[in-house]
Amino acid sequence: MEKIPKTKDEIQRLIIAELRTFAQCEKAWGIVVVPIVDHTGVATWTVSRFHRGQSSAYACDRALQRIVPHYQQLYDLAQKH
């Protein structure tokens, strides 16, 4: 399956929207997507950190462990030139 190119901001918006649908993560503030320099793997990006806001850090971390691999299969990080 061909991955869809998305900008860093687009991926961040998609992930935070999904994250907020998980229990105890409704008030998460944001995440930071960074490129993966070593392209030997499937993913071209990862989440380096997140701001839980008033949400549970544990619940958000667990949710991101489910969300991020799924989105990495769908989207490539589009580099702006």
C-alpha cells in the first residue's frame, strides 16, 4: 500500500485528534512529530514527546503506543523544500 504524504503539522493534528478520543486523554494538549533520519525501517517519522495537559500521562502514553504505529503505516512525512 502506498503511503499518503502529510506534513508534520497535518500528522500532529490527526494524532492529537485521535488521542483525545481515548479515555483519560480528552484534555491532551499536543504532540511533537520528528523525522526519523535512519530510513531503514518502515516509518519516516515518530512522536518525540507529548503534552498531556490535564489528562493521564499513563493513559496517553498507552494510547499513543496504539495510534502511532497505525498512522506510521498510513502516512509518510512530507518534507517541505
